[in-house]
Amino acid sequence: MAENSGIKFLKYYLQKLKSFFLSKDILSFLLFLALSGAFWFVHALGKDRETTLNIPVHYVGVPQNIAITNSPPSEISISVKDQGLRLFSFLNSHKVPLTIDLNRNFREKGTILITSDQLSVKISKYLHLNPTTVVLEIHPDSLFIKYEKLREATLPIQLVSGIELTPQYMLSEKIKLEPGSVKVYGPKKIMDTLKTIRTEYFEVKNLSDSGIFKCKLKPIKSVRFSTSETKLSLFVEQFTEKKVQIPVTSINCPGRLYIRAFPAVVNATYTVGLSKFNSLTTNDIEVYLDYKDLKLVKTSKQKLKIKNNRSYISNIRIVPQEVEFILEEK
């Protein structure tokens, strides 16, 4: 019962308030109040007033090999005086930055001065000032920019990655980066330490299709790159295993000697992509003994060396891995 009484009481007073605000007297009062406020606002806009405009500054025309060494202002404050209506238009219509073009013939190092007169002209054009507008103060009243020329070098890009392929798939070609090098600009003390430019860590898992990926270059403080990224091309295909017999050969043997290996032929197993399977030849892989190694051993056994002549062949295994040998004169 108490709850129902409270609800009825609340509804009663809400109805009273509604009736009060919708009465003719109150509506007339509110109308005249709004009109008087509008007249006051228009009258106020017609009077001369002062305000401060904060204008963002954007510097352009600086080549890649030039660095600004100080901190020129990113904003200019301008105190102006004019009728309120015109000042109101300034506050709402000039949101884009003031562009300062620094393009010129740069020396090894130097300074650029935008004088107060030059800055005033730029600001007048930027604001489209009326004859009635008075500029009271510009802060700062001039711009002072210090610069120096950076060292330049072209360095190779080094991929930093974790690439995992789907089982039974392999890279059919070497990973390609485009571009594979980048122009680098920086202070001499940093440039002398750089040999390559590393990428951000690139990771892909369970890859089974060829594709082109974008890879960001890892930023270096105080160093600029001609490009911020490289394109990474991965060529993927299914692979199979190939088994062949390969004769054991020798290298660096003096003309009067001959190396005889036992056995003279080994069994080799390796991985190759399906697209290259039919193009394999007997010269793709070499298994050999090096006479320079044999001179250093005291046994008649030596581990075989393998030379892979094809980039699309991988995971080479041979049996046996070492052979007995004898040196014979021809």
C-alpha cells in the first residue's frame, strides 16, 4: 500500500510540473528570454574583441638526407583584435596547419631563419586577414631551424622470420625480398656501425600456398630509410624424396696420385619439389674426398663431403657417410 501511495504522489507532482511549463505565461517568458539572449549575442559579436589563435605548423621541403637538429615550434600563437563575428570565423575555419617550406640548397650543416616579417606575411595569407583585423602579437615572432646533412648508404635488408610450412611442403625457391636493399640516412657515428637493415619479426605458420607478404623494416633511432617496408615472396610446393646412387670423387689431388674409395658409390636420399622432380640430373649433387683432409688423418677412413649444386634440393643424406680409401700412383 505504501508503495502505491508513493507512485501516486510522484505522478501527481509530475503532472503539476508539466502543466506549469506548458502554461501560456511560461512559454511566453521562455520565448522572450531566448530572443533577448540572441540579441545580446549578436550585439556582442559586433564589438571589437581580442583573442588568441593557436595555429599548428607543418614543415615541408626537407630532403631525406637532411636532419633538423633543434626543435622548432610545432605551434604559433597569434593575438588578434577584430569584431567578434570575424574572430568567431577565424576560430572555426582554420584547422589545417600552417605550411612552412624549407626547400633550398642545403650545406653540410647550417641554420634557416624565418624572420618576423616573413612569418607575418605567411600568417596573413594563411588567415586571409581583413583590413580591420589587427595582429597584436605573434609568438614566437620568428623561426630558427638548425640542420645537418646525414650520411647516406645503401644496405641489404636482412629478413628476421619464423616460417613454418605445412607437413609435406617446402620452399621451392629462395626467399625473395623486393626491394632487397634500402637507402639509409643517419649520423656518421651510427652509420659506421650498420651492415644490414633488419626487418620486424615476420612469422607465419602452416604455410601451404605461395604468397607475397609485406614486412616492415625495424626502425633505428635517428636513422631514416628510403622505404619503410619490403615485399616478401614465398614460393611453396609439395615435395617428394628422390633416391639415387652417386660415385665418390676427389679434389685437390696431386697429378701423380689417385684416390680410390671403398665403396666407390654411395646411396643418396634428398628432398625435392614436385615441379623440379623431372629436371634432376646426375650432376645435381657431388660426393667427394678432399686430399687436403686426407693428409691430416692417420686412419684409412674419412668422412665424405657433399656439394649441393641446386637450390631446390634439400635434406641430403648419404649412406655410408664415411669410406675407406687408399692413395695410388698413376
